[in-house]
Amino acid sequence: MSALLDHLPEFWQGLVVTLQMTVASFAGAAVVGLVIVAMRVGPVPVLRAVATVYVETLQNLPLLVLLVLAVFGLPEIGLKAGLTTTAVVVIALYEGAYIAEALRSGVNAISSGQGEAARALGLTFGQSLRHVVLPQALRTVVQPIGNIFIALTMNTSLAAAVGVVELTAAANRVNLLEAQPIPIFVGAGLAYAAIAACAGFVTGRLERRLAVAR
Amino acid sequence: MSNLLFDEPGPRARRRIRLATVAGVLVLLALLALAVRQFAANGQLAAERWQPYATWPMWRYLLGGLWSTALAAVVSAALAMAAGIALALGRLSRRRAVRLPSAAYVEAVRTIPALLLVYLVLFALPRYGLDLPLFWKLVAPLAVSNAALFAEVFRAGIMSVERGQGEAALALGLTHGQSMRLVVLPQAARRVLPSIVSQSVGLLKDTSLGFVVSYAELLYSGKVLANYNGLLIQTYIVVALVYLVVNASLSALARSLDRSVAGRGGARRRKITRVPR
């Protein structure tokens, strides 16, 4: 137990990095997901195809492969960025594909009368997406998006494998110093569980507040 | 596909679609040109930097890695599925003493990163005298974490079987265990088959953690190869393409299974959204 308490600053630092990465990459993923889903439900065949290929490609590649490719491969073609920045961008692009799929299932769940009514009122594609379809789609996918958020938090740990010192890497470093793996790794696991529990709590509240009586 | 947001386009809409098509293609071409320029400017397009991947020894090495990936994936999938069925049945059990621990396991493991479990097996277990062989250092944590995911898939499948099926079996005089084994589970198994396949894609993606364990699966083989021949970006692109081909085929299989299960009728399907891993 003392191993955990003696190294609280390192753990705290790791936790902060994990939280920063989670928030930044989730924000990025939300933007990517919205753009991709707009392309995918839109009327332009080329954009639909691009969005489909994007989602299929990223869902079928391991995140670690993308991280390794970005961290070790991209400098070879002159694209250099900070380690954490690279990891955040890669995670955002990766999770964006999943958010796009969740949103699309939400869009598909809306009855077609909603879209028809929006068009009958003269709303353009962008307007009907923004004012009619997405507000309803977002309500139905609060739970799936919450699950994606939790999975994203877990996925930021993969950045440890390419050298970012976040919570998992911090735990590993402390363990190499102290050699008391059980309290250290259990402590880190509890921190992740706490983040997931918070996310679950928030999505539960959100879902209840946003639910529309039909 | 969803035609929710637009009608059959009229002349003006067609013009706008054409415009968007041209703009989209131009942006794509610009991105492609930018990528090619970056590759060329850094000398990464030179033929001799790609040539090795047209030769058999390189591919033999990578395919060896792919074989190890498949082996790890199959073994951990088998273990995770067996444990998953047990956990799903446990979670649906009538006894609290069985139900609560199963639920706790599933919920707890869902919130622990797989990498943390890998580190635990890698660095913690040896201290307590349990030094597993390399293969099991990868497979054991994957089985532990994926068991929870498979449990949820099986549970959803069992719950999707109509109550009447189990009740009819009990009315015929089958015991609870018999009705589960002979009536409910076979129907559930058929319904969850597509989800099982798409979960297995996730598991196959998880085996890339062999990179951390230094078990010579596909990604780690790529790393070894890249360190040996210095062709970093080329090697990792080839590795990514191999993963893409394998996983995309599995995903396509899952989709076609999904259609044929749905086509058989009767199966009420809930749209499940995949969770990233």
C-alpha cells in the first residue's frame, strides 16, 4: 500500500495525462464522427463512399497498429509532432469511426416522416440534419456514445505502448521502482473504474433528462 | 440505405450534388498528392525501399506472424467463449450467490484496459512465482478481458429467445438445466453467431498487444522486420494492410451471417453498435 501512497504525484500526473487525452480525443472523435455521418447519410455518392471506406478501414485496424504507424512511421515522411499529440489525433480518428456508426444507427432509427416533414417545410439537407434529425438521433444514442467514451478511456492506455506516460505507463514505472505490483496495478485499475463509473453516471442522467415521451 | 434526408433530386439538387462530387474528388486528390509529395520528398518512394515486400522471404516472415496471430486469437477466443457462456448463465441464474459474482466480474473487467491486464501478467505474476510462457502472457489477459464481452453477447442472445420456449420445455417435464441446454441455448447460439464473429474481429485486433509482450504475432513481427531492414513506414503499412484484409473479410462474414440469420425470420434483432477496442 505504501508503494501507492509514496508515488501519488506520479500517479496523479499519469491520471491527469489520461484525462487530458480522453477529453481531447473524445472532442476530436465527436467532430470526426459528425462529419463522417453527415457524409454517409447525404445524397452525394462520392462522399458516401469515402465515409463508408473510412469507417470500414478504421474499424478493421487495431488501434495499436495505427499508433505504431503514426509514431514510428510518419516521422519517416517528415511528419513530426509531439508524442501525446500524435496519440490524441490517432485515437480521435479511430474513435470517430465508431461514433459515426453509432450516430448512423441513431439516424436510421428516426421515422422517415420526420425527414419528410422537414423537407416539406422547405428545410435544406443541412438544416434538416441540424434542427430535426440530429437532435433526435443524439437522444437515442446517448447510451452507445457513453459506452464508446468508456472504451475510449480504456484505449488511451494503448498510448503507453508507444511511450506516452499516462496512467498505465505511470503504474508500470512505479512498479519497476517499487516491485509491488498488486497494490500499484489495482490502484490504477480502480482509477480507470472510477472514470468509467463517472461516465456511466453522467450518461444515465443525460439519458433520463433527454428522454422524450413519445 | 437511409434516404431519410433527401428525395429524388431535382435539377437544382442534381447540380449541387455534381458540385459536391467535384469538390470531394478534388479534396481527395489534393490529400493524395500531399501524401505522395511527403513520401517523395523524404525519399520513401524509392523502388528499393518497397522492393523487399515483393520478395517471398519477407512475406514468409510476416505470414509466420499472421499464423501466430491466428493461433493466439483462436485459443483466446475459445477460452473467452467458454468462460463467457458460463458467465452469461451465471448472470441469469436464479441463485444470488452465482448471479452477483458473475455480474461483478463482467462489470469490473469492462472498465479495466486490456493493456493493464497484460502488464499485470507480464510484471506482477512472475513476482509471485508464476512465469507463464510468452504465448500465455498474451492469451491469458485477452481471454480474461474478452470473457466479459462474450458473456454480454451470450446473455443478450439467451434473453432474446422467447420466454415461451423455456416455459414450454419446463411444461414438458424437462429440468431447468435440460431446457437451457436442449431448447434455449441452441436457439440463442444461432442468433448470436454474427455478434460472435464481429467480437472475434475485436479479439483479433487485441492480439496486436503481442507488440508489448514481444510475442511474435503480426505487429511484433513487423517491428522486428522494421528494426532489421530500417523500412519503418513501409513495413507498418504492409502490416496494416494485412490486418485490414483479414479483419475486413471477417467483418463481411459477420454481415452476411447477420443477413441470413435475419432472413430465417422469427429472430427479433436488436441493432448492436460496436464498441471500439
